[in-house]
Amino acid sequence: MTSPTPITRTRSNSGVHQFFKVLGIFVFVGAAFVGVLTLIWFAQTPAGAPIAQSLASLFAMNTVQAWWYITRAAGLTSYFLLWLSMVWGMAIPSRFFSPSVEGTYSYDFHEFLSLLGLGFVALHVIVLMLDQFLPFSIWQILIPFTDTYRPLWVGLGIIGAYLFLLVTVTFYMRRSIGTRTFRSIHILSLVGYLGATLHGLYGGTDSALPIARVLYVGSFLVVLFLTVYWLVVGALAKREQAAAVARAAIAKGQAQRLSQTRR
């Protein structure tokens, strides 16, 4: 039985440190998000009325237009960032950007875009509960298809957000769940993107604007192109691998027959 080398111990310690670092970040962000939701819920109760009045006077929360602009901007920004993260993730295995962008930086940028996009999703959700023109409750935000405003399209958006969150979390669990499971879960980002697109196109108030339609249609066409490109490259790679295995088998058989002939 061999003892672990210093290099192995260093890699193990580095992996454990990275895991706890990422876990701490998610716990902190999750606790902050739950804290904000709890504060909003408490402010809507009779006991929290003084706090609600103080916040309204401090941040001008009675201005309906300001909150509506913020939630629209946060929604569109989160959609663009998550789309860009997904497109970047699809381009990495197909080496679409090689050799212009080094692989390590590609993964880091993909991770950064996902986290930033989810941050804007959280902002979009929180501001929706603060808006007074069309307020959402906490349960309508967290449970799909329970709201009164276009429940189907809003519900698809909620499901899409959950799928993107799942894909992002499993990025840090790749060694634990295995590469095959990791890749299978990552395919769900396509479903999440479709839900987010339908949510924005049929549930968003900006979908009638030409620039919004250009954003949704243009991003969808890019995803469609990269999906076809990814499938074609994968099929060609499998065909080439099968051909290489067949050539190796033929060469091995010829070598065995030649050896038998010489005997």
C-alpha cells in the first residue's frame, strides 16, 4: 500500500479548499436572498408596517415607474447573460473559439457569466415583489403557475430559473457526481433557456418592442446554430473514433495472421 505523494496531497487539499470556498459563497448568497425575502414578507404584515413606511420614504419605493424599470432591466440583463453563458458553454466542447481563447479562461468566463446572470435573476425576482403596480407574493415567485398574471409563461420562466440554478450548482459538484451525470444535467440548460425565452416573449411587457424581438429571435437562432453544430461535430467525432477502432482491429487481425503464417 503506497502513501500519497506531496503532489497528491496538495491537489486534494486544494480541491477541498475550493469546495468549501464555493460552498461558503452559495451559503452566504442563499442566506442573503432568504433574508431579503423574509424582510419583504415581514414588511407586508401589519407588524412590519413601520418598517415598510421607513423603507418607502428612504428609497422612494412609492414610485411605481422606478421599480418597473428596474425589474424589466434586470430581467432582460439576466436573460442575455444566461444566454451568453449557455452559448459559451456549448462552444467550449466543440472548441469553437480555439485557439483564440485558452481553455481555462473559457471555463472561468462561463462560470462568471452564469453567476452574474443568476444574480440579475435574483434582482428581477426581488424587485417584482416590491413593485406596487403588479405585486407578486413570495409563493407566486417560488412556485410555478400560481400567479394571476399570465401564469403559464411566468411559470415557465420560474422553471427555467430553477434549471439554470441546478446547472450552475452541479458545476461545482462535477467530481462528486461524475462526468456523465454532469453532462446530462447540463443539457437541461437548453430546456431552461427555452422556458426563459417563452417567459420573456409571452410574459414580458417589452416583447412587443422591435429590439426585444430582435434579442429573442437572434439569440434563439444562435442557440439553434450551435446546437446543430455541436450535434454534427459530436457525430463526426464518434464516427472517426469508430473508424479508428475498426482500423486498429483490422491491423491487429492482419498482424495475427502474418504471425501464424510465419510459424
